[in-house]
Amino acid sequence: MLLPEEKERAQRFSLALRMGLPIFTLFLIILLSFFSFGEGEMPTFFIVIAVSSFAVMIYYIFYLIYQGQEERITDPITHTFSREYLNNYFKKQIAKGSYTVLLISVRNLSEINSRYGVKKGDKVLYEVGHWIGEYLKEKEIVRFPIGHYKGSDFLIGLDGTKEQYQNLLELMCLKFENRTIDEIEISLISAIVDTNYSKDVEQLTTRLFELSDEKLLNKQQFEEEELDPTQLEASVIAAIKKHSFSLMFQIVDEKKKASMLEASVKLINDEGKIIHQNKFMPVINRLGLTRTFDEMILEKVVHLSENIPHNLILAFSLSSSSLRNNSFLERALTLLSNNESARGRIMFVLSENEYYDHPKRYNEQLQAYRRLGIFIAIDNFGAFKSSMALLKEIKVDVLRFDNSYGKHIKELEYQQIVKGLNVIAQGLELRTWIRMIEDETQAKIVRDLGIDFVQGNYLGRISALDELEKI
């Protein structure tokens, strides 16, 4: 039995005792009255007291039944702790000393619900939660809190630092790879963090989901000092307020000639240290500063367009939510109206992981930017979650292949896929762009495949604007 189930049983027993108390009290009153008055007539005041006690008892029982539902500490699907109870439990444990929180997610729960039905999905969650409990008990870890935090996600709390549990967590996920539930394949993903990162429960859970997302996207991990999350948040806010950031650029070739410069952004804190994008973007998104950040970068790019050769386009990644915001469109219109030379010199690179539900409205917004002279590129084309269906509804200028195609372009399978996707792009009158080209062999392959724009360290490393050689 899991600790949450033990706690829930104790909670129900306590509720039953409290509900039985008024009944027991009323029984005692009647029993004492019987012995006090014998067979004689009971006084009126006693009858009033008895009836009143009975009414209070009924009210009290109904109140406890209602309150019992409010005080439920476990999730009805998984029989693990509810999120609210789990958060309170973590706070108490963190106050005692070093503490580690694990995240285990059923990566393919959405697919399971769609293919097999929600009831099967609920059963998978229940079985996964109890399997985690059994596995940890085998490792002599007992009476630990586990809770269903949201959707497909479980959180587990353990005493000590993450170094004690890192290998155990990896082995647990590996062991589960060959396991099925009712012949349904289950895919898990995990993350781990401890109180050396923060002693705030919300910041710990936020970091866990950031780590999980990084695993899913196979993001490169920067080997840098972990920042205190409160300090990081303050540094990000200060950097945006002061417009304290740096832009680095990498050349993008077209037919062996530089045609674009792609910008990468790093914030700079008050001490002059760099904050990398994989650190500051989750903070910016969480604080609702995405549009402010994108407007800041757009202003800088428009200004820089005056100081580079007129045959070059400045490309930078932009949040789709900013692009769909009318206030951002108005700001872009103002900036370009005041700087006509920037028209036809800027490209927005958008990443769409899912199909957007209002394609007609989305296309209208995209065309408004294109009328301003801004080119639009869709990133991660051909990736697992990118939606090719959206291309039927919207008109853009460039498709950029997912980084995996550039990395593996020497493999025949990847070449055939790129060749096919390039045919699709040409049929839609779109140009194509590939990155991560690191040597002459890769460069020759992608040029032979007819890719329009080629980028990679082989052609030019990321540098400050005044350090670029080929422009």
C-alpha cells in the first residue's frame, strides 16, 4: 500500500470517529435520562434538549460528510496524493533539510487516451503510480510521498540530495521500457531536482518541467553554474527593463554566398555575465514577458539593418504568440514606418509544434507582416510535432528543416526524406533552409539536393556582427 493510501485510510477513519461522536453523545444522554427519571414522565426541558441535540447531530453529520469531500487528500484516479496535499507535504519536508523531488511523466498518455479511450488512460496512470511505489520499495525506500500533479505527471519526494537518486531514476525508467499494461506500450520520461536549486516548492516543480521539456526537445545542455531561481528571475527582469542583451550572428549561405544573418540572443545580468537562452526563455514565458522581449529584439534588429550590406536579411526567432498579438503588429508597423530601409531586410522564424486552430485568422496576420516587407520562415519542418497540415492554410516564404536532418544528412534515409520534403516546398513555391552543416561533404550533399539556404559552423561560426568575415 502506498503512503497516500495509508494516509487516506487514516483520514477516513478519523472522519468516521467524528461522525460517530454526536450519535454516541445522544445515546449517553438518553441512557442517563432513563436511569435518572425511571418510569416517570420526563420533564419538558429534557425533551427540548434531546430534540435540539438530535437536530445538531444531524447537521454535524452532514457537515462532516461535506467537509470530508473537501478534505480528500488523494487523487481518485491514481490513489496517490492530490496536488494541494502534495505541495503542503513537500513544504514541511523541505523545512527539515535536504530534499529531492522526482518527476515521472507518461510521455504518450495523450496517444493512449485517443487510441484506447480515457478509461484505459486512467488505468495506465493508476498502474504506473503503483509500479513506481513497488519499484522504490524494492530499493528499500518506503513511506515516501507520491502524487498525481497534473495530466500524465507524478511527483515523488525523497529525503537527501539528487546525487543519491540520479542513477536509481535512470534505472527505473530503463526497466519500465519493456513493460506494457493491457498490451499498451508505455513511454516514461523523468527529471530530478533538489533543494540545492531552491527551497521553494513552486520553483522546484517549475524547474522539473523545464528539464523534462529539454529532454523531449533534445536541447543542448550548457555546462554552466546553476543559478538560484529567484536570482535568475530578478536578473531576467532587470535585463529586459534595461535592454541589456547581446546579439550574435551566423552567416546563412545561398549558392555559396552570404544571404542572411541569423541572430541569437543572450541576456546580460548586472554583473556582466551572460544568461543563455535555455535559462531565460522559460522565465520570460512564465512571467508573461514574451511580447516585451520580442519587441525589444525587433527594435534592435531594425536599427542594425541600417548598418549591414543591403543584400543581407536579418533573421531571428520569434514567439508565435507575439506574432498573433495585435499590439506587436502595431509596434512592428511603427518601427518599419520610421525605417523604410528595414523593409525586405527582416525575417521572422516561427516554431509551430501543433496545428493552430484558427488558420484563416493566422494567415491574415502573417500576410499583414509580409505586406510590411517581413519574410516568414517556419522552423523545425519535418520534426515529430511540426504540422504540415498548416501549410495548406497559410502562406509563408521559407521552410527550415529540423536540426536532425542537418546532423544526419550523410545517411541515405535522411537524404531521401529531405529530397521529398524539398519537392513539397518547391511545389508550394517555398524556399528551404537547413542548419547544422559541419563539413564539406554535408555541404555538397545539401546543395546537390537543391536546398536554398545552408548554415553551419563549416560555413561560419556564430560571432559578433563586427567579427563576421564573409559579409
